[in-house]
Amino acid sequence: MTVSANPQAKEANLQAKKRRTKTQKVDFSSLDDLFGFRLRLAQVRLFQHFRESLASFEVTPGQAGLLILIRDNPGISQSGLARAVEVERATLGQTIEGLLKRQIVTRHRREGDRRAYSLELSESGKAFVDRLIPAIRAHEADVSRRLTASEFERLRSLLEKFLG
């Protein structure tokens, strides 16, 4: 049985959404010279576009990065991966569990250290990443379209320098 929505409730929800989405002028002048603030705004915009343009993959930017690292470093330990991306092992463990359930990643005990696990992409995971990478490249081209090629390269280079 299908339940139809109350027309008044629909209209009230629409009006509430319009009120929430009205742009209020916000003074950012005290934050203009804060690098971290600008970097965070850029990250939010980048991740929002990623979620929208890669929605069909049902993967977050962080998961995508992990999958690419696992592909490029087959057999990497979970601990080594956590150190590489600078996240807590427990946090990474939760993410890996989700990828295991989706059968994108496989995990095996490491020989010589029963406490450690090696990670690899499954066959379906390899195919998934092969489809994912071109979509990420298209997303990056779209979000960086306001930059010239040399500006984009300079930004990438400066971020690399900042990260050391």
C-alpha cells in the first residue's frame, strides 16, 4: 500500500528548505588569512563534489584512496596502511571491515606475525578500482576547471611541499 504525502506537509517542508538554503551574508574577514580555514573549505567542496559525481560507486574519498593504495601496495599490512594515511588503526579497521563485507578487499594473516594482516584487492575489487580511477580523474578535472594547468600544478606542488 502506498501512502500519499499530505499536501500541506509537503508545502511546509518545501518552505522550510527554502529558508534553510537562503544565503545569509557571512563576514569571513577575520578568517581570510588563515590557511587551515581555506584548506578546510576547499576540502569540504572537493568532498561534496566527489560524493555527488561518484555516488554510483558508493565509496567515500577516504575509501577510494585506501583502495588505490592497496592496489598499488598488494600485501600491505593494516598497520602500515594506517601509518601511511595517518589514521588510527581502529578507525582504519572499521573502514576495512566495510570493504571486506563488500568483497572489494581480502585480508590474510601475515606469515611470521599472526597479529598482523595483509590486504589485497579481490578480483572484483581490482575491476572496481579500474572503473573508479577514471571517474576520480574526471571529478578532479571538473573541480579544478577554474585553474589553468600551470596553476593546478603549482597548487599540487605547494601542497606536496607543505606536507613535506
